[in-house]
Amino acid sequence: MMHKNFLLFTLAALAVTLCFADDDSEPWNYVIADKSKGPDSWSTHFEECGGSKNSPIDLPTSKDELYGEKAVGWDMHKWNKFNDWTVLNNHYTVKFSLENEGIMTTKGGALGANYEVLQFHLHWGANNRKGSEHLVDGKSYPMELHFVHKNEKFTTVQDAVSSGDSDAFAALGFFFELQEEDNPDLDDLVEAVKAVRNETNYQESGVKVNVSEFVSSASRSSYYRYFGGLTTPGCQEIVLWTVFTEPIGISADQMEIIRTQDDNSYGVDFFREVQLLGSRPLTLYDTNYSPEGYLNSAETFQIFNFLTFISLLITRFF
Ligand SMILES: [Zn+2]
């Protein structure tokens, strides 16, 4: 009996090992317990993952920890169009690569250069209490979407990577927040994810998605900006980051479709832990910013009330 159990255990262990050896081509993963490939080992194999300007980071809301700037408008060319995407489920993310490179561009937003969209992909976790890469005052969102762009001054992605320039790439991050109802603007995205969630099909080409359908539901008038890196190995510090403060709505059912994989041997949390901001400046661009500070409508109302109170005092005593 003892021998039989031992044999079964050995066979099971071998099957797991083979499974990893066959399917897991990446020399890294998100599994914390995996000491050879997990996040704790990234900087051993990829030196830049131990750098001082890595991503993601925890974004503070306290104005004392931020530089303020007036938000600059965005010029998102061909975002509002049903472009063709190749959708790939690589078990760490679902990636949508633009088939006609250079067609979608992003300008403005105080980026300082013009950028071409290459791809977008998703980060999520085992449940709705985690999943985003960036945090806001330590708070996670259930999902974060990243649009990855190449600075248009570089002809190829390889040129951009090897330049080592801190703004060689630009990433735009959008948080997702749970809402009661399904968000119909996400239908095409969710359907595309479903199509590559089949154990015999991990890739689809010519998938038509109009990203402005869901992106435009989040206001682009308030966004964080800092210099950071790729959030996956090799973690090169060549990314100008933008993270929008207003999330996109998603239902628990839609999150469940995105989260459910046919193969969980790659882990269940597909986001990197936050890294230290260090001495890097972090700026919040906001349409409500003025050189005297931020004025939101509640504060404006309080000032108005205070002035009314003073004027009442003046009328009463003089
Ligand atoms: Zn990402």
C-alpha cells in the first residue's frame, strides 16, 4: 500500500514537472512560492528587476506627496475604430496586439513625444480584492489594463528597447472597478477573451475591437505620471507611465469570465507587487489643478460657505 502511494505521488510529481517543462517557456512566473522562477527570483535572472525605478508603484492621493499640474488634453488617433487585433492567451495575461502597427497613435497628455500603440493586455488576481498592478493609497482594483506604446522616433521595438531611453515606451493604465450590471462596452473584449480560453485555441487573429467603447467611459482629465519600467522581466526602466484615476466599470460575472483559465498551473495572480517610488517625482495631472492647489467642488463649496459665514458676521456686527 505504502509503495503504491509513493509510486502515485512520484508519477503525479513527474506529470507536474513535465507540464511546466512542456508549456512554460518563460523563465519567470508570478508564483510567489516558486523560488526559482517566482517574483523573488526575478532580479537574480534579470538584473534590472532589482532597479530603483521599477513599476508598478503605490499611488498616493495626499497632495503633499505629489506634484500638481493642470491636465493637458489627449489626441488619440484612430482609437475610435474597429481595428484588427491578434489576441493571445499566454496564461500570464491576455494580450491584444494591433495587426496594423502604427495606425493607432497617442499624442498630448503632456507625454512630450508622439507614441504608437503596439498592444494592450490585462492584469488580474484570484479574486476581486486584488488584481491591479498599481495601487491607490494601498488599495487594489480587481483589474488593470495597459496600453503599451512605442515612441514614434524609433523604427522598431528593438531599437526602442536598446536605446535605454526612459521615454522609449509609454504605458497607459486603466483601473477596473466592480459594478452591479454588466458593462456592455466590454462585450467585444470579454468575447475575445472567451475565444482564447479554450485548451485547443490560445490565439485568434483579426479580432475587431473598438477600444474607445470602454476607454471613453473613464474620464481622462485626471492622471498620474512617472518614469518607470516594464512590470514583467526584464523590467527595463524605459517606460513613461500614465495611470488614469477614474476606473472603468465591470461586473463580477465579466471579471469571472476573464479570470477563469483552463489551466491554473501558471498561478492565479497575474500582477507584480508594488515597487518603491524612491526619489522619482510623481505628478498628478488634473483639470481642477490651479497653482494655489487643487480645488474640487467640495472644497469650493466649503470656501463659499466660509465666505458666506464671514459676510454674515460682518453684517451682524457692523
Ligand atoms: Zn502590464
